Amino acid sequence: MNALIRVTLALAAGVFACPVFAADAPVKLSAETAAAHASAGAVKRAKLLANNPRGASAQSGNGTSAVNTTVSGPRLANAYRAYPPSCSADPLPTEPTGPYYSADMPLYTRDGAGNSYTPEVVTIYIWRMACSSTGNLAPYNTDNGDNAITLMRIDRASANPSTSIYPTIPFITSNQGSTTGNFVRIAAEPNTVISEAPYDSAILYGTNIYVLENYPFDAGYTYYNYDFDLLIDPVLDQACTGCTLFQIDGYVPTQGDYPAAFQNLPIDGYMSSAWFDPAHAGEGVLTEIYDNAGGTSRTIFAAWYTYDPNGIPFWLVAQGVLPIGANSVVNVPVYYYTGGGFAGDFGASTDSHVWGTMSFSFPDCGHMTFTFNGQTDATTNGPSGSGTRTWVRLADINGLWCE
């Protein structure tokens, strides 16, 4: 590849693998084999450490270091991240969606004492999950195109595999355009800065999910939304025996391949913000979304600061529960309150009244669509009515942009 380009992803992935070899049962290999593996790995580690985050470029205060920043306040967002932070939350999805790549390949195998055994063949899947399709922010791409997160799954042959003899994380690099040998960081959770599943660490489970990341320092940057080659090297020998090369095409979503790219966003904490209508300044909705105990649902809280028929400010408050992953929440109860006073100049509590309902969805990170239907009692003579509005985001929090 001579340039960063995007092409349509096909189910027939371009995968090239060196010969696969493995025994039916693990066989202990010579100590020289383990020594050769360790020696080859030491060379790889040395190259990585030469670009570690405590080097000169990370000390320069240029915003690329999240671990040694000179900026006061919260840590800077990782400038080397490969996808919008709002694209995914922990835990990562386990099943490939849309087009995917897969191949069987051998991985280096050892026990807890470091003894090497015949390689174990695993199945590797590579796929993308759609993010918001607004495409407004770098550094995820340079053409303001669509964004995705790139995931990798490593499956061992058995659902309950051996944990005494196990395969290990291979060394992974990428080639893109004229740049070759970019270091690829794989992590078991999204939105991290320097955490990773390091080279040669144990793969103990039957199914293992990772996200492809960039290191937050000068180790080569991969735009995972463009086409790139992914080289997975178990470092079995200098001949790259067992290596597998995935040729990943650029991310260009269609309704058929990636319907999620054209749907409302899943409602999560990145939708916590202030929303308003630019044509009518002075009115808005504050939203907060947070996870509930148990990890299966979220709560949405919304406060609509608006006006009554006399132009006096009036607050409507909505609160409801939605399952994690939902991209809309409907008929959320809305309340208004009377009997209050300024700066706490009232009793222990105010009087709560049911106003009606509101429903919420987020077509992208920059817009909130809500419907409303309700009224106050005749004594209160507050706002009433029904309709649908689409308002825009006022700001993001701490630079962790929703995208």
C-alpha cells in the first residue's frame, strides 16, 4: 500500500498463513527451544522499550503522554488512541458482527516453569464494531470518515482448556502505507492508555477478547479505519514459522454490513451533557447517564430548564431505567415540584407532581432527540404540550469526546 485508503470490506478476507504444526497432545520440547524463544522475544522487547513513554518525546509536554503530562487537572486523553472513547465500554463484545477475518494458527506454548511444548493451534478472528458515523474528530482518521473499533478474538480448541500448559500472546505488528513494523498494543478492555496483554503472557481461557490499540508513545501509529496488514508472529524461530498475515481492508460501512453505524447510539455515560436549541438560547436539557449495580442497566436523569406561560423559569425532571446497550428509552416519567424556596428557604422537602413523559434517543454524539407529552395542574399553570425536538450538544467533559 502506498497510501491510506478505504475499500469495502469483504467476507473473503485476505489471510496468508505459514505452515501449521502441532501434536495431538502437548510434547515437551528441548530447553534450547525455550531459550531461542526467549532470545527472539528479548530483541522485540528491546525495540519496544527503546520507544518507552519515559523517552524524550514523552517528556516534551506535547500532549502525547498521558502518564507524564505537565498539564494541571485531569490527565489528558490518550492522543494515540485508535478509536473514539465512546465507541465501546467494558466488557468488550464477544461475537463478531458484520464482516470478519479468521484463520487458524499455532501459538508458542509453555508451562508455568517456562518449559516449551509443541504449539497449540488457535482460531483468531478480526472484526470491526461501528462507532458514531459523524467522523468529526482526529486522530482516528484523516478524512473525517466513519469510525470503528477493531477487535480480536483468540479461541482455544476447548471451552475448558488446560491452564498448566497454555499458549502465549504472540508479537503483533502492522504495516500501513509506507510504514512497516508498527507496534500493536492489544488490551482486554477499551479506552486504556498503556494497559495491555503483553507479549508471551498466558492465554488461559477458551475465548479471549482484545481491542487493537496504539501505544501512547512513539512506536508507530496505525489508523485502524484504513486498510492495513496485521502480522501475528508467535516467535517460534527466525524463519517466522507459524506467522499469519491478515490483510484488513478499510472500514466503509453499509446498511447491510454495519447497520449499527446508521442507528441511534447506545445510551451510556458519554451522553451525559447539556443540550440546547441554538435558535432559542436560554433553554436546555441537562442529562446524566450512569450504570446501576449489577451491571445490566443504566439510569438516565434529565432536567429540562424551560418556562411557564408567563415566561417564568420552570424545571421539569425525568428519571428512568434502561438496559445496557439500548439505543432509546421511552416514556420516562417526568415530574415537577412546588412548595420550594430560594437557597433552601423551605421545609424538609418540596411537593412532587407527575407532569407526563419524555422519550430520548441520540442519533449521533452531537444531537439528542426527545419527545414530550405532559401538563401541570390548573393551580400551577405551568408548561404543557407535546412534540419532538432535536437539540445539539453544548460541550464534552474533560476532553473525552463522544464521537
